[in-house]
Amino acid sequence: MLRRTVLLGCMALAAVVGLSRGAMAEERFITVASTTSTEDSGLFKAILPKFTARTGIEVRVVARGTGQAIDLAKRGDADVLFVHHKPSEDKFVAEGFSAERKPVMYNDFVVVGPAADPAGVKGGKDVTAALDKIARAKAPFISRGDDSGTHKAELALWKTAGIDPAKADGGWYRSIGQGMGPTLNTAAAMGGYALADRGTWLSFRNRGPLTVLVEGDKRLFNQYGVMLVNPARFPHVKARDGQAFVDWLVSAEGQQAIAGYTIEGQSLFFPNANEPGA
């Protein structure tokens, strides 16, 4: 009787394990290495359930600065790369880590700072002139310093302005090596300036004294692109499901989902998958 009970128990356990393995085998998911702005802005929370409902594929996001996200994809630790620094994206494709980059959407960067505006940049449309004023005033400027797309854009703007803030005296330039949220928190606490992507800014609640001071310069344009990681280079990449996500993002349904994401009536991202050269 005891042997029979033990045998039945073992059979039941085996059945449970078998069912669990079957469920795991049937689970469909992809890993997307993405910039923090798509996560911090709330975009993914809004649109990913729609993709999953359409396809049955779960999307697991690893949100990092663009540079770190690209490094993850270059190691084959993601199926899809979704970032916002076109030169780095083009290089990713040129080096064979993806066969094709597709444009998805855009927004812009803004210079935020204290409403008191000690550097006197408010209302300006020339972002490099604003940075020059901040440097001359030695007003606190908080940089992400994390090799993100936003950080890369900031460094390019300083270069255009003819300023190397890392070599500037006075300690006014603070590179903190963190994401957009902590950068804005630090700027708010210090009454400093920062470059922010508009999507994260609109979703950021702890603004304190901060407000948008400079916007509208065409050099603040911020394009996003998506790429399937090359399965020929990394055979474990889930090519079919990853491509399904890429195709959905640039489809009419995906573009509509992006356009439909707003905060207090303001759009955070603008779809442009069909725009040549984007």
C-alpha cells in the first residue's frame, strides 16, 4: 500500500513538472534592449499590451542608456534594439549586428532649468547660444554622463558651441552617470540646468523649480530607430517574433498606438516610420 501511494505521488509530481515544462515551452517572449526614455516616459506601458494582445508575444524590456543598450545587443543579449542615436544605429547595422534599421518615431530635446534662470537663457531658440550663456554664468548644469542618446546629443551640442564643459573651471558642470529621472531630480535639487528628452520631461512629476527654458531649435530633434539583432550572428535570437515586433511598431496599428499616447493632452512621441531618411 505504501509503495502504491509513493508511486502515485511520484506520477502526480511528474505530471505537474511536465505541465510546467509544457507551459514554459509554450511561453512566447522577446527581449528588447531599449533606451530609458521609452520606458521612463510610460510609452512601453501604454503600447506593449496592444502588441501582446495582437500576437501573443510578451515583450521584456531591458532599459538602459543608448550606449549600454547597444552593447547588450552587440553581445547577443537582446532580440531587438530600440534606441535614439542614428549615427550609432547606422554603425550597428554597418558592423553586421543588424540587417536593417527602421525609423519609428521622433520627439525633441529641451533645455530645462530653474524658473529664476540665472544664466538668462529663457525663450531663446539657439541652443548653443544658451549653453554658452550657462557656461559663462557658471550656472550648475547636470549631465547624464551615461553614454545615452541624450548624453551623446548633449556632448554634440557643447562641441558645436565650442565648449568642453569637462575642462571648465568652477565645478559648475556635474556629470552624474545616471538616467534622465535622477538627472532631473539633481537639477531640481541644485537649481541647475539639464538637457532632457521631452517624453521623459512630460512624464516627470518632481519638477520643483524646473521649467522648459529653451526649445524649438532644429538641432534638438530626437529620432528613434528599431533593429532586429542579426540571427546569422547570434543563432539564439528569436528572429520571427523579434521581426514581428519590429514590423508592428512601423505598421499602421503600431504607429497609431504611439501617436495615441499622451499626457494631459500632449503627445510625447510622433510616429514617422514612413518618412524617407528618418
